[in-house]
Amino acid sequence: MNNILYVIPNLSNVSGGPKTRVSLFKNVFLNKKDDIIEKGNKIAKSVSFKKVNIVYVESATNRIALVDFFCLFFLRLRSKKVIVFIRDVYIEMFPEQYSSPRAKITLIVNKLSNFYLTLISTNLVFPTIEMGDMLFKNNSFYIKKPYQALPPATYNITENKQNPDFSKKTGILYLGSTKYQNSGFNTFLDFEKEYQDQYNFYVLSGDSHLNDLTKGTTVKVAKIPRDTIPVYIKENNIAYAFHTRPRNSYDDLTFPIKAFDFLSFQLPFISEKHIPLEKLLSNQYQLFASMNNLELIHEKIQRIDDNEYSLLVDFLKEIAINNTYQKRYDQILEI
């Protein structure tokens, strides 16, 4: 019997983490000679199967379309298991932000979409188990199905990662968007202001306003393809990355995609002790630190010598290897 990846969002209209996740899952399913159902072939392919082993559904952030309603219903009748990935519960946590008439429609459609997805599923997966807890806690009318965590994953793991040259000035990297209101990018800039004599500072991001934000600083801004980032890290003697998001109820429910990029690059990163990251890295990870204590962050970095840095890189590589999209695919088949 077939295994199927069913993609609800139109990938041409999404970007960032959601597009990366779906695209990489597509690669794994295709390598396994499984089937993909996505925009352009949904109806024709959905009605072409008589028996299906597993349908794994990558949902959209806000809603499903009418075509998905019918296609998923038909597939449910033919499938042994329908495993649905619920991407986000932002609406559940911040309903006050959806008070305008148009936003209220978004809120209602989102809840109806998630109700339907839980209804037709046999199992649910979320970025974290806590996100599933939140969804069912806030929606007692949903039909509760077994659920577990299926976080983002690593890919294109750097081979033969070399340590930076600690006899020279090392670099610190900020990766990704600065537009999210809780990105904590100002913390990165504050650290640069305080310690620009000790470190070089780099930002890799596609944000267009960064030249204005970093004006008057030593920060170097660039936008490069992801597959060239390991070379960029090496050429600029970058030793650490900053994950500057502060602790809050929402960020403790979800995984930052960039954390898995750091793992793939084996680039040690400083972060608050977010619950998902603590579970992934263990509470013994040396670089958990409060973003409100820049001096402590500097001290933590300074205490790590060449040997300990090598051990830290090996630790991150082991976690990266155990959290690939292939491993996530294997997890889906075991549900």
C-alpha cells in the first residue's frame, strides 16, 4: 500500500520555515518512491487510490481550502492512517489580536479547519507535545486524537566542521528574520555595542531594513544561499550564534527553525532555556543563558577553550544526525 504526503499550503505562496519543512519532506517521500499530493493534482490523485497505508498531511498556518476538505475526506475512507501535522496555535494563545471583523473571520475559519483536521485524522503531530496540549485545552469540542511531537529537522549537515581560529578575533552570528516582534534582535545589537572590541558581528538575513538598523555599528549584513553558510562561517571565523528570542508562553511551545540550522552547521549557539530546546539539548547545555545578562553570556563564551569547543561541536553533530528529516519520516511510519 502507498504512503502519501498531502500538502495543504500552496508552496509558491509560503516561505521560510513552512516551505523548507514541506520541501524537505517531499524529498524524503520521493526518495522512498511514495506519492505527493499538492496543488495542481489534488483531486485527480486523491481519487486514484483504492488503498492507502499512511497519509501524512502538512497543514497550512490558518485554514484549509474547500478542495482539501473533499480530498482529505476521500483519502480518509481509503487510508489505514491519516496523520495530520498542526503547524501553529498562535490564534489560540492570542485571540485578542483577532478582534476586528476581518480577523474574527480568520479566527473562526482557523478553528473550523483545525476541528475538521482533528476529525478526519487518526493521529496528530505538532512541533511540540505542549502545542497539542494547548490546542485541546482550548477546544474541548474537538475530538481528541492521539498526538505526539514531530519537530523540524536538520539537513545538509556540515561534514568535517573545523574549529575557528581562537588566536584571532572570532565572530558571532545572527541568522534569520528580525521582523518578529519577539526576535530579540536588539539584544544582539546591545551585545555588539558592549563587546565589539572582543568579537566581530555578522547578520545573515533577507530583511531589507537591516542596513538602517545596523547603521553606526560594526555589524556586517549579508544575504546568501543556505548551502553557502558553512563556508561563510569558516571564512569569517565565526565561533557562535545568538538565538535571542526571550522566554514567553508562545516561544516555549514551538521550535525555532534556526536552532536546527545551527545544529546542521554544528555552530554552538547561545539561547534562553526554552522548554523545547532544553528537551532537545538537555539542561546541561553550556550555552543556555539569560538574554538580560550580557556580561554572563560573554563570560560563558570566554570560559570555553579549544578542547571544550570541540566536544561541544561533536555533541551538536550527534544531535543533528539523530534529528534529520529521514528520522522524522521514520517516526511517521512508526505512529
